[in-house]
Amino acid sequence: MQLSNLIDLLPEFGKAFGETFYMMAISVGVAFVVGIPLGVLLFITSKGLFLQNRFFNVVLGSLANIIRSVPYIILLVALIPLTKLLAGTTIGPGAASVSLSAAAIPFFARLVESSLREVDKGVIEAAIASGASPWLIIREVLLPEARPSIVLALTVTIISLLGYTAMAGIVGGGGIGDLAIRFGYYRFQTEVMVATVAILVILVQVIQFTGDRVARAIDKR
């Protein structure tokens, strides 16, 4: 292992880290903004809930399942026309953010739905009995009660997306995965591959630790 190679590639590591952060910021933001309402809809339209709607729930749930069942690398290729339309290019971290967001939304929405199912049904029934509107129940009961679990769900989503960004590097998405492929795989620089794996491991540890701490801090139950 030649440490001099790693020192020479420090600017490349900095650029790759920045690209990974850029992809993560966009896709996590989109997943948060779209995934929470989608998860809430999946929950409140399910059987026995105050906005029960079997048709809507089945259609929405099936769509989410279909997207989730497609391996990310295939989804990335399948969405190239949409990526070209939205980003104007199919290469780079901005382009990779399109497929990352598409993969993250249904994944996070299902986790949000699971988090809401952990809310005590007695609390929901009490809110309904008091005459609260659906919007008030969602805003004042469901989301506050499920908040720690949703934070953990977001943590899992972020960690999964970190792995996806590495795959995006295979098709020119940039980021840490791209660095590992170009130098670690094509140029047989093992030290670069080891360093990128180490960076990913450290990032996962930091993200999980932070998510756990935040979830515990806001858990008032």
C-alpha cells in the first residue's frame, strides 16, 4: 500500500466527498418533503383509519412497492430519459440525484407508514372522539407521537442512500463510489479502495450515532 498515492489524491477525495454530500443533500431533502406526506397517506387511508380508502391505498401502495422492487442500478438506467429532462445531463452528481430521489421517496414513505403504525390507537381514537379534524389529528397527534421513530427511519434512509451514491459512481455519477471505481478498480490502486471503504464505514457510524442521539433527545414518551 502506497500512502504517497493517497496524499496525492487528497484533492480528489475532497471533491468526491463534496459530490457525495451534494447528492445526499438533494435526495434526502426530496425524500423528506415527499416521503412524509406519502407515508401519512398510506397510513390514514388503510383499513380502519379515519380516511379509509381501499382503492387509493392499494394504488399508492402498489406504486411504492413497484419502485422499491427495482434494484437501484436498474432504476438509475431506466430513469435516464427523466434525468436528462430534469437535469439536462445524465452525468454528474446533479443527474444522479434524480434516480436517488426516486429510490428514496417510496423507501422512506414505507418507513414513515410503519412509524405511524406504532402510535397508540387509543390516542388516535380519543382524538377522533373529541371531534378533531383529520388534518389536526395528523399534525397534533400522529406526527408528534411518531417523531422519534420517523427520525430513525430517516437515519436508515440516509445510510441506504449513501450506499446508492457509491453505485451511482459506476455510471459517472461522481462521489466516493466514482473515485473508488476510477482509481481503486480500473488503476488497481488498492489503497484508494481501502480508503474509500473506510470513509463509508466512518460516515455510516457517524450518521447512525447522530440519528440515535436525536431520536432519544426528542422522545418524550
